[in-house]
Amino acid sequence: MKLIDLHPLAVEIAAPRELVFEIASAVDGKLPNGPSHEATLVERSGDVMVVRYRLMGRRGPVELLERVTLSRPQQIDYQRLSGPLDHVSERLTFEDHGKALTIVRYSGQVGRRLPLLGPLIVRLLAVPAYQRLMYRSLRSLKETAEARAQRSGRCR
């Protein structure tokens, strides 16, 4: 199986890293203007969770089961347990740049076990879908965290 890198994304957020991490790691949180999805906590053991995600794809509903590992407040790792692709690993990192500035970086890899068509399907369908989803998610995370930091007086 050939793994394909997702295009890295980054966003600068005018809010403290701990606040941004708290919002990003909330399983049941719905971000305004974020992608429409449903997340259900299936199991939790300390900072490792199993989460079921349901979202609407271009071809109908998609369900994913992922292991989510929290490394507070620096990183969140997502690892596919089940879903339409054979391999998905994603990472959000949270870089502290002063009292109230956080840079969030997204990276990941996807893959599918189909000898000839797998990489083509992943490049044409999965990669653009993940990019759209994460772009909207990061934009919504920025708006939500900055608004909450502003309300609480924890912005720059």
C-alpha cells in the first residue's frame, strides 16, 4: 500500500495554546461554521480515546472509527481503526508563540489497498476531501478560540 501525504496546513490563532488545545480536543464540541459532523466517544483510557465520527461525504454518509491520542497541550494524533480507507494517520500540533499566540499545524497520510487504482482513488477523492474538511475545521477552530479568548480577556 502506498501512503500519500496530505498537504500540510497551518493557522495562526490569537489565543493561548492551552485554550486552543482544549477546544480542538473536545469530542462533543461543534465548532461554528465548521464541517457538519457527529462525534461519539466510544471509549476512553486517560489521554487515549476511541471516537466514532459520522459525516456527510460527496457520495453519502461516511463513518470512521479513530484512536485519538492527546499529548497535552502540544499534539493530538488520530489513527484510523475503521473506515473507507485502509490507512489514515493525522496530527495536529500546537506551537506556543508568546502569551496569546498559537500556531496549529495539520499533517497526515492516507492510503488504500488496491494495487493499481488505490493511489489514484486516494489522490482524486480522499486527499481533496480531507483537505476541505481540515481547512474548514482549522478556520472554525481559529474563529472559536479567538472569540473565546477575547471574551475571557486571554488574547494578545
